[in-house]
Amino acid sequence: MFKRCRLAQCLTLLTTLSIFSAGSAVETPKKSGTTSKSKAPSRQTSDSSDSTVGKSGNDKSTAKKPAKVVKSAAEWRKQLTPMQYKVARLKSTEDAFSGEYWNCSKTGIYHCVCCDEPLFDSRTKFNSGTGWPSYWQPVAADIIKTRQDVSDGTRRVEVMCKRCDAHLGHVFGDGPAPTGLRYCINSASLKLEEKSDKEKTPK
């Protein structure tokens, strides 16, 4: 009975993510920036003068998506630190409250540590109390992919970078509004590109 319940919860979450990916939460990304109609919850830890997540311009020109990044294990080992390689390429999990960004409140965009793809906006980051960086949505629905994960004996939904297949963490259905999702991400899979004071100050 317990296994049936966990399977039902996992399937429900995957259904929610499918709807989310279809565009109900995030608009299709553009080269100059991504516009989202959602606003950050009151628990948001990062400051911003712009209440619209991902708003960075009005350029409506179409652009090709970045090419898929494929490297050998030796190449990834050379590029990444031992911890980054263990987490991002071998699907390990860093200890809670040990990562660089779990309690970070700086403003900026969190990129994939492997391929530099923009993944999460600091304005969607919230304090989940879990010890890992948590976000209620990615910068765009089509820059990540998910799959069922039963590696630890339970059913979870793994989150990966779509461009390079890096393991990021897992997504759960207990997050805040407006999505109700909690992307629980390893700091070792991320690198923060901070916004300068000039970018933070409205004109």
C-alpha cells in the first residue's frame, strides 16, 4: 500500500511538471532574456527592484538554442572539482547545509556548473529549511528535464540540465505559490552569476 501511494504521488508530480513544461508557468525563453508572469513569494530571500521574474528586455527575435554539450568522463573530470564531478556527473548528493548556496541571498542567475546554461533566477529562491538551495521554478521550462529516480529505494523525480545532462537535484510537490514546486538543487551543480549594482538599480 505504501509503495502504491508513493508511485501515485510520483506520477502526480510528473503530470504537474508536464503541464508546467507546456507553458503554464513559464513562457518560452528568448535570447535576450526570459519573461515570466509569476511573482516571487513573500519568503523570497534575494532583493530585486523588478518584481517580474526573468524580465530583461523586449527583443522578440528568434535565436537558435545552444548546442548539446557532450564530453567524456576524462574531460568532465578535468573541468570540474572532485565534488562537482561527483554530484553533477555521478548523481551524488552533497550533505545538507554544506553547499555554497544553500543560505545565499545574493541577486543573480544560477547557471549549470558544467555547461553554463542559465537555470534558476535568485528571485525564485526561497528558504525551504532543508539545507539545499530551493527554487519554485527554473528560468524556463525547456532548459531542464526530469525522470523518475528510484536509486535510494524511494520514488523521486530527478532534475537534470537538458543541455548537458548534469544531475542537479530533485523536484518535489511541496513548494510555495505560484507553482507549488520545490526544486531542491545541489550547490555543487550550480554557479552564481551575480548582478552588478548598476544592473540592480532601476533607470
